[in-house]
Amino acid sequence: MAKEASVFILRKVVIDSVIIVALVVLIYVTDATWLQFKRGFFCGDESLMFPYRDDTVTTPMLRIVGLGLNIYAFLICEWVLLRKEQGSISCKFFSIPLWLRSFYCTLVSFGLGTCFLELTTNVAKKVIGRPRPHFFDLCKPSIDCSAPEWQHRYIQGEDYTCLGQTLDNQDKFNDMHMSFLSGHSAWSAFTMMYLALYLEKRVVWRGTRVLRHSLQFGAVMLSWFTALSRVSDYKHHWSDVLAGYFLGITLACIMWTWGTTLIEPTKKHSPVPQEENIFLPTHQQIELPA
């Protein structure tokens, strides 16, 4: 029995690792080698005339917070809930406790979700090729938009060159046509919504209802602030942010509902009641589970 369990664990770890590595390689390939569609513009398009601004929420900050908060929550909650549970499995020379197995399963599901999200976002950005709101300020097209021949006509990508492109701002030009959809909004919505759903299921100790809801609200507000900052920073059009946020929430719900398996503790924790009957006389009140 122990040998069969060891084989099962090793096989699962290998399969999970191969899938995640394959997805990461696919994400890199689509990002580095796929030539994006260069969408054109109209000279009088005011939605492309905003000034360029630096990110309020930088990409490293987005990754660190989105991954760090979830991993930390998974680790703490699984250890607290399952640390006293029996069910350790010996794998070769190691003994794997139940809480560590549950942490691994949750982490793999979350990791797969982030890979699916990144791949979906890359495909959308490459295929659509929508200019960002600061397109004119950054690109400085070579055409004279005041000339009659360029008025009221769609200007193709091959009709102009960007005069503002230099070696110093090459990175900014690489994603100048990646406005749709907002990757920041999708990432923040997925990671924080997944965290909120996880907390609803795992923070079940007596007296933690207010704490749980506060943490969930804080997570959702972090994602909401990130999404709004993409509009105020003129990085995306509002429709790009809306599409990215919807994608993140949808994928988080799908991965949590059908892609995440949790190991329940032996002593079931009843969900906290939404309404406590505080109108009963003291001698008639019953102790409610928390």
C-alpha cells in the first residue's frame, strides 16, 4: 500500500510539472515569437491622444502580490486546518503530512489557472493589436494628420512609421499595440478572486466571519484598484479593462469550482450563519456554529 501511494504521488508530481512547464514554454513562445497584428488608426481618434504615464501598479509588483498573498494564505490555512490530522504518506525517504498534500493540490490548481490566464491574454493581445490610449504621444506617426489626404480615412500599419521610437524606449514600443485586453486587470481579478473564494472555504474558525469578509473585501479592492489604475494611467481603454477583469473573474470561478480539490479535516467546520437570531430571549438562544 505504501509503495502504491509513493508511485501515485511521484506520478502526480511529474505529470503536474510537465504540464506547467509546457504551459510556461508556450507562454514564452507566444510572447516572444508571435508577431502581433499592427492595427491602424484614424487621425481624429481622440481616444489615442492621451499622454504617456508610468505604471501606478508595476508588473513586478503585480506578480509578487498576486502570487505571494495566495501562496502565503494557502500555506497558513492548510497548516492550521490539517496539522493535527492523521494521514501522512511515506514517499521514499520522506513522510508527507496531510496539510502539505492539500497545500500542494491547491497550489497546483492555482498555478495552472495563472498559466491559462497568461496564455489567453497573450493570444488576445497578439490577435487584436489595439493601440494603447497614449499611442500618438509615444509613436509620433510620420504622417501629417492635418493634410487633406489623411483626413477621414483609416490609416493602415504600413502607411506610417513611428518617429518617436528610440533605443531607450524600445520596450514601450513592443507593447504599444497590446491594449486589448488588459493583462493587469485579468491577473489581479483572477488572483484576488481566487483568494477570496479560497478564504470563504478555509477560514472557518469560530469568530472569524468578520475577519474573513474583511480579508475578502481587501483582496477584491486590490484587484479593483489595479484595474482602475490602468485607465487612469492611460494604458488601456475602459473596454480593455472590463474585458480583462471579466476574464480573470470567470477563470477564477472555473478553476475554483472544477479545478481545485481540497482535503477536508475530519471534524467538519460548519459555515458561519449569515444572520444570527439576536431577537430571542437569552434563555432561548442556542449556540450557533461559527
